[in-house]
Amino acid sequence: VLLIEQDPHSPHLYWHNTESIFKNKSLFDIGSAEGLIALEHIDDLKHVYLFECEDMWVEALRETFKPFSDKTTIVEKYVSDVTNSDDNTITINDFTKQYNVVPDYIKMDIEGFEEKALEGGKETLKNNNIHLAVCLYHTPDAEKNITTFLKELNYNCEISEGCIINDEIPPYFRPGVVRAHK
């Protein structure tokens, strides 16, 4: 079931034609869960930063990526619009400065907190050409708010085809992912 999310016809597909796009690139997998995207491309990636705070996922990530410890970093922090040790949050801006790294790719699926995380990465996104895949279906206004935000930073946005059903708050049919780059 998890693999079908990355089927070429899925509205949850992060990127098309991934066979070579990650070659010697770095990835911020924000909301990595089981880390399938990173694992699928680990041989090509230069480095992957797995942002995950859920204990069940962190334990699994440690075991899964143990053979690749030289090119993986598990970051047990929530990505948000503020860095606060009491809340265990960090911004993309602060992380990139602290570790002197700018990702080539960011995948973001953080259950409705995508807008806050992007706001906390505004400087990094503005000053770099980062390829993004950001989930849109968690909140009703995410498509409008996120694409507007990215376009103001001169990113070109492409919305995935199809819809994901969210039966909590209208609209019930929402686009899956925005892919963006400059």
C-alpha cells in the first residue's frame, strides 16, 4: 500500500523519472516516516537528512539506514517556523546554517504543518534553487497558500494530477502534491 503512493499515476507521487535525479544530490526528507523515498534512492544520494520525531519510525529508521550511516542523518526534530528546544522544533533556515548544508531536494509530508515549515525555510528557499515536493491534502487551503508562497519566491509550481480524498473538512477532494523548482 505504501509503494502505491509513488505509482506514476498517483496524486501522491513526489517526483517523476527519479532514476537519475538524485545522483550525488542531498535530500531533506521531512516527515520521513519509514523512509521509503530515501531508501529507494540511497545508492544515488550523496546524503539524506531524515527528519522524523515519532518513536516508532525513528527506531525503524535507525535499523534500516544502519548500513548507510555514512550518508544518512536522522534528525529527531519537528520542522516548523520557529526553532525552540522546549518544543523540539527547528526551522529549515536554522538547520542549514547550523550544519552548513543546503539540500538539493526537499520532500515534505508533515500532516498539515507544511506551511509553517516552509515559512521557517523562506530564506533558504529564496536564496537557492531547491527542488520541492510538498503535500497539499492535509489542510483545505494548502494548495492556494503553499503555491502562492512558493511563487512569491520565484518557484515554478506543478500540481500532481488527480485528488486525494480527505473526509474531515471540505473540500473533500484535494490535490496531492506540489512539485516546485526555479
